[in-house]
Amino acid sequence: MNTQLDQLKTLNHNTIIELVGDEPAKIHKFHIEFLKQSSAILRTIIQSFNSDDFSEIKNQAHFLKTSAKAVGAERSAYFLETIESYSLERNKAAIKQVIIKLNGEFKAIKKELTYDQH
């Protein structure tokens, strides 16, 4: 595991607080929207992956990376950036590995948000 990734958080709550203020309801809404968006975009990335459309993989990853950074999903943003890089290299095997990690990260976010609600 690389050290840069180890220092990143699944969800850095300070990031979203800086964006929208310390408003739990608003923050929750942003996180839920991000999860909906990430699930839709991940499907698009996988479809593009299956049809070897590397420029679309890169575009989708870039788009979602911006949202991930905004809500403080640091590890997701890191994986999306990695997918962008591998798309430029057309490195399908590497992209597949990162998609798997990214999917796991989205599950971790969902779990963290579910836990936060209790």
C-alpha cells in the first residue's frame, strides 16, 4: 500500500463542512447525492471499460473526481485520478484493479454514512 493513500480518508468531514458549513442535514444530502452519482458513473466507467473506450473512462473518472474532492471522499478521488492516468496509458489490467478498489471505497462510504446516522 502506498503511504499517500494511507494518509487519505474515506470521508474527510472537514472538507464538506468548509464547503457547506456545519449543517448535518445539508451534508447528509450532499453525501447521498454523491453516492447516487458515483454509482451511476461507476456503471458508465465499467461499460466504457468493456468497450475499450479509454477517453470516456478518463472523462467519467475526471468528472466524478471533482465531486469526490468536494465531499471529502479523498480515497475515492485518489482512485479516480489513478484511473485517469491508466486510461491515458490504455492500461486495462491496471484500470480493472483500481475499479475494484474504487467500488470497495464506495461501499466503505455508504457504510460510514449509515453508521453516522445512528
